Amino acid sequence: MQTKRRPIVAGNWKMNTTLGEGRDLAAALCRPLDALGGVEAVLCPPFISLAAIRETLAGASVSLGAQNCHYEPKGAFTGEVSPVMLADLGCRYVILGHSERRAHLGETDALVNRKVRAALAHGLTPIVCVGEDLAQQDAGQTEGVVASQVQAALEHLSGDDVAGMVIAYEPLWAIGTGRPASAEQAGATIGVIRRIVAGVAGEGPAGAVRLQYGGSVTPDNAPELFGQPEIDGALVGGASLKVTDFIAICTAAHMGAG
């Protein structure tokens, strides 16, 4: 499983930035990120800013992503956004199963799988999030928890579907806490994820799928993280709201790919 994979760094802006702030942030990031040919950069603003950010990114290689979607293409689902709408807006990626949605909004593995299949059916590339909480980590349950989440997310998918996806390992205890997993911890668990994917979908898709680390990624720890052979990028939260920090993280991914 030594397939050469292009690193991918996605900025998850979460529930931050007004429309004007989002435009300004994307405009400041666009040209520097566009110059990093060895890494794919993705910006995932709030839903209200997607159309505006698409215009800001026009002509650049930076991709647009959303933070969630529903599993139905349309219907009486007040407050939801469908994969059809996201594709029509020009989104290429969509984050699914983020730990904050699992923890605070009750999203289950089965629901995440429905969303993954819906996203793929409408031409979106899922960034599927998996990871354990602190109690599970302390109890030595990381591998079992992550295995269960990955297997559920990939249920009913073809090998080609899996090969084109992104999976983000984000230990809940590291998100927004300033306490990231060590590069060795992250690399080892992501290696486990790749082996799980191989067991579900085969060696070819496992070698092609891109695996990110997410959880307090900063310019300081990014180079060490990207030095791990199984880590193909990062899902970045708070640092993606800071122009210099996000550019530095993407640059570290670019350098690691060289």
C-alpha cells in the first residue's frame, strides 16, 4: 500500500465568520494556497457563505467544501441542506460525521453511512470523521472504536467509492483542546484505519484513500504529523481561521509531499 497520494488539508470554519469575514478570509488565502501545487487545499465555510466563497475561489485550485449535508435530495426537512444543493453550489467536498455532530446532535454510525452514500450519489467527496473520546482512549479502546466507525461508514460502498474518499481521524480529546495526539499516536492509529479499509474494501482502495489527522493541528506540529507515512493531510479547525497559520500548515503538507 505505497500508492502516492496527494496531501489534502481542509479548513473547517465551523460556526464562525460572517459573510464579509468569510470573503475576506478566503481572499487572503486564495493566492498563497493556489501556489501550493503539491497539496490540495479545501475551505469549508458555513452554509451561508458557500456561494460567496465559490465566487472568491473562482479560477483557483482551492476546493470548496461544506460542513454537513442531509441524506435526502429534497423534502420536508426544515433547516437541512441536501447534497443536490451543495453540488449545485459548486462544492466538491462535504464533512460528514464530525465528532461535534456525533456528540451534540446525536449522529449515529448508521446516519453517517446514509449521508456518505447520498453525498457520493450526487458527486460529492465525503470527508468522513472518526475518533474516540478520552475515556475510550484511556481504556485502550481506540482501535475498536475507530474500526467500528470506519466499517459502518463504508458499508454498501464500492471499492471505487472508497478509493476516492477522505477519512479524518480526529480523537475527540484533542479537538480544540490544545492537546493534540503525538505524531506517533496519530500515525499509528491512521495506519490501523488503512488496514481496516483494506479489510473492508481491499488493498487497492486502502492504498488510494486519503487519511487525515484532525485535532489541534498547528504550524508547530504540522511538519511532524506530515512526516508520518500514513498521514495524507489534516482537517484543521481553529487554525484555519488564521491566515498565516493555515498557509503554514498547508505549506508543511506541501513540503512533506516533496
